[in-house]
Amino acid sequence: MATALRILDEDGPDALTFQRLGKELSSSATAVYRHFASRDHIMVAVAEEIDRLCLEGYEPHESWTESLRDLAIRAWNTAMDHPAAAALCMGRVTRGLHELRAVDAVLEAFHRGGWRGRAAVLHYQAFSNFALSMASNNAWRLVNQRFGAEVNWVQEYQPADPATYPYAEAAKEHLRSLDMTEVFHRQMDILLTALEAEAATLPRD
């Protein structure tokens, strides 16, 4: 998996093949097939490795909201470090040990926040989808920038009549220079503030 990640980091999503993996491991594609039945199986294993990296050194915080923030930041940072792998794999279900550790960590935070049963699971899924989609979407952005896809990620507009769009015109410098990590932290602030407000209304055991 370390070799697979390195290939993805260096050469992008299309570079990870049985032939390339075998060559990098001084082996053969046939040898790799003995461990993985398909490229999809390799992707599941890479997803598990991404989960492992996200959780490396994680310990729950005294505050359940800080636990959630920490878990989200870990996903974001891991996707920044390994964008091709994150873009391909971060939304996958692996049913593996490290995914289970992540599920349990998020559920533990929501349990401490006061949610139980189905409500806790709904909040876990909503939070996880939110954090992982932000991280993987930014990962695709980084991949496209690095490996030359002709995709415009800068919100820069030049309408014929700027006065028709006064709010966008007034904000154009900020739109052009958005920092996605700053956006991510702001989104997490909004989400966690909303969760704290909801938690305050929950009955306590």
C-alpha cells in the first residue's frame, strides 16, 4: 500500500496498474493478481490505508465537538497529502478494520453529544458525508491542477455589465482568491455550531 500511494502521489490516478505496481515491487503483474483480484480490490485496500493514516495517533478529546473537528481535519489533511488516492478512494466503503475504527470514533463523539440509536447513526452519516465530500472534492481539484486537466477552479467573472451582478462584483477579489482550507474550516465551524445548538435540546441520560 505504501508503494501504491507513492505511485498515485507521483503520477496521478491513472498510473496505478497491476503492471506498474509489480514493477515497483520488483515483481510481476501476475504476482500482484495473487493478492488482488482486480484494480477495484486494490482501490479498497488503498482506501483502508487512507483510513489508517487519517486515524494515526487519534485520541478522543474531552469535548465531543473537538473530537469531530479533529477527525474532519485529519481527513482533510490526509487528502491534501495524498490527493490522487483520496480522490479515488475516500468515498468508498471498505468494511475494513480502519474504516470501522473511524465509524466507531465518530459514533462515540455523537454518543457523548447526547444522540442515541438511529439519530446517532443519521448524524454520523451526515457528518461523515460532509467531511469526506469536502476533502475528496478538494483532492480532485488538486489532482486536476497537478496533472494538467483543463479545469478552471478560480471563480473569476467578467460580465459585460458588472452592474447587473452588484454583489458578485463587490466580492470579486475575494471570490478570485478563495483558500479552500479556510473554506473547509469555516464550514466545520458552521456545522459544529449547529450540532452544539441541537445537542443542547436533547434529553440527558
